[in-house]
Amino acid sequence: MKYSHEWPFEFEREAARLRGIFGGEIVAIHHIGSTSVPGLDAKPIIDLLPLVHDISRIDGYTDRMTTAGYRVYGEYGLPGRRYFTRDSGEYRTHNIHMYAAGDSAVPRHIVFCACLRAHPDACLEYVAVKCAAYAQHPADIEAYNDAKDAWIKRTEKVALDWYQVQPGSDVIMK
């Protein structure tokens, strides 16, 4: 799907929903994933990365999240994360990847998108990778993701190196 200027507004609406549920547990909420990169074509699924004070307290919000329409997956294969999704009918609309502030997994999520926003050539290269992956695997999301994996991992390393020399990078690199 072509980039939509509605995606940043949808991120803000969803972030407000999460702040209403988690209140003071939330430290910050970042818009990550392809929908956070202006001009990047993407599946219309908003990825949010809320950072919280204590990830172990988040499990106590399971009932509130379910009542608010989210699916609860726990860590879902990534230690230290709490993963939630929200759907509209049969379509996924939001992925919530929640971590404790300062978790070592956080920077790679944030800097990957920041690097794509700052480097249009890398963004265009990612579009080509995504298009090729989709052409090969239009109905298999796992194979589609696997086809992008090597490029993403290579770019994450470049992005982390790039981000470390950016002003203010110490905020998330701790």
C-alpha cells in the first residue's frame, strides 16, 4: 500500500489509547516500522514501541488490554517484550511491542526507522527489497519476512553505528 499521511495520526490516536490504559507505567511511545517512515510503502499496520518503567508489571494489565480489544501474546518469542495486537474485523491494524525503558533490544527498533527517514537512498533500497519479497511470497507472511531479513539485519548494524554519532543519541542508546 502507498504511504498514507494518516499513519502518523493513527499512531497518535493509538498512543493516546495506550496511555489511557497504562497511565504512569508509560515512559515513552515510539512509532516504529514502515508506517513511521514518510513516503515508504507499507502494509497499513501501525507498529508502536511503548517503553515502560517495569515490564513485569505489564502482565497485570492483561484484562484491561483484552477488554480494550487487544490480543495478548506475552513475550511471543522475544525475552523482555510484551506483544499485543489490535484488529479491525479480519485485518490487523496495530502491533504493540512493549519493553522496559533501557532494554537492550530497544535501540535497533528505533534507529532502523530513524536511519531510513534520514537516508532516502536506503529507504528506496528497502522499498525494492520489500517489493521483491512480496512478488516472491504474496500469500506467505513468514516467507516474505524471511526474504527481507538479511537486508534488515545488515541495515540495522549500519543504522546503530550511524545513530551513535547523532546528537541526542544517548537517550535511547543506554
